[in-house]
Amino acid sequence: MKLTVLVDNNTILSNNPHFQDRYFLSEPGLSIFIEADGKKVLFDTGHTGIFLQNSEKMNLDLSDLDYLVLSHGHIDHTGGLKSLIDFYQNQGKTNLKDKPTLIAHPECFLSKIDSPWGEIGCGIPEAEITCHFQLQLSREPLWLTENLVFLGEIERSNDFENLTPLGKVHKNTEGQDDYILDDSALVYKGSKGLIIITGCSHAGICNITKYAQKVCRDERVIDIIGGLHLINPGPIQMEKTKEFLKNVAPQTIRACHCTSLRPKIALAESLNMEEVGTGLQLEYY
């Protein structure tokens, strides 16, 4: 499995010598390109369309994606959808069979309001999405390849993560506290263990990791890469997260996007924390 970070909050000096001196764009968002088992998967689209500009600089072809996977419905992960739609239309791809299958949780396209910012959801209704993509919504784990799985709705089994709602989600006419049930992740089941790829980890990185181990029937974790949603967490959440991940003992952890500096430092005390940014490429076997 090969993984390329197309968008993150930061850029880094790429570990691919062919990308050096190619200056990438970054924004508060996330987008990752995955090549696994002969399939091409785009995981999230960032906040705008810069993932397309970065992919062009990296000589990555997104015109023949097999899957587009959305980790959840927030705009910093779905805002680039309009640019992707325009990209396919400019190529003359109007047949749904020529476009990737879009995988997401059934609540991904609901309106999400956070005061005072207003709408923070995708902004494109599900009915319109179906005009542009083959849509497959699932609360259950969904295997995209023999080794790559979309986790669906994450089991929330601990008492220290996802305790505070983020704005309101409009399932009917009235808004309800949004605990972001649509937050999900991808997991690649490699020969040496699991690579867990997260968007924002609103469900909690410990909940996600535990559920990934359950779904894949493998306790070994090679790498965790993506947003951990540790933005100035309280002391209890931070300590319990550190304890949980220390016991899991991933070979590497690559926290990015919605993870602030102090939690990264705290996790690095007992874990092998590596840098992440736009331009990073990784290969797993």
C-alpha cells in the first residue's frame, strides 16, 4: 500500500527526491491518496481544490479513481468536492460509471451548524451528490479491497473521548447536539499489522484504534496517520489517550491536521512520533 498526503495543515520537505523543489500548497484540511491492491482511493478532499494542484505537481493521476472516501461531513474534509466534480466535468466524464464510488457514513451530508460560524458541513446535499458519483453509504464496515476497509460507524466504548458535541446536526427540522456519528476511518491490513488512516478522529483515536483491531481481527498496529482531534484536550483525556496508545504500542504515530503541539509532545514521550505534511509519501508491505 502506498500513501501520499495531498493536503495537510502544513507542508514538509518531501521524502521523495522527485518532489524536492516542488512547492506544495497547504490549508486547514486533509486529503490523502492511497494506492492499494490495484485500486486508487482518495480519502477526503480538503477544504478547497488544492489537492488537485498538489497531485498534479506530484504526477499523480486522479482521473481514474476507484473510490472516494469521506471520513465525515465537515467542510475541511469535503470542501474540495466541488473542485473534483468540476475536474471530472472538464474531462467530459458525465457517466457515473466513469467516476469513483463515493463511500461515506449515511449522515455525512446532513447540515451541520456551529455558532457563530454557521454551516460547517459539506454544503452539497446528498441528492446532488448522487448526480455526480455512485454513492454507497454504510454504517457497517465496508471492505474496499481484500486488505483496505472503511470502518463505518465507530463503536464508542470508552468514557473519555467525544464527550462534548460540536454544534448541531439537522437530521429533521430541528438541530440536535452533534457528536459526529459520521466520523470514520480507513484501515489497511498489512502483513505486519494495521495502518490506521484517520480524518479528524472525532470518534476518539482510542475508540477508532480499538474498533479497527476488532474489525480486522488483528491487535498489531504498525502506524496511525491523520488527525487525532487532540486540540488542547483536558488532562484526563490526554492521560488516558497516552496510556491506551502506549499499550497498543504502534511502531509509528503520525499526528497531523487537528492535533495541536502540546498533545504531540505528550504522545512523543512514549511513542515514536514522526512528522507529517503535504508531500509525504509512505509505502507499507
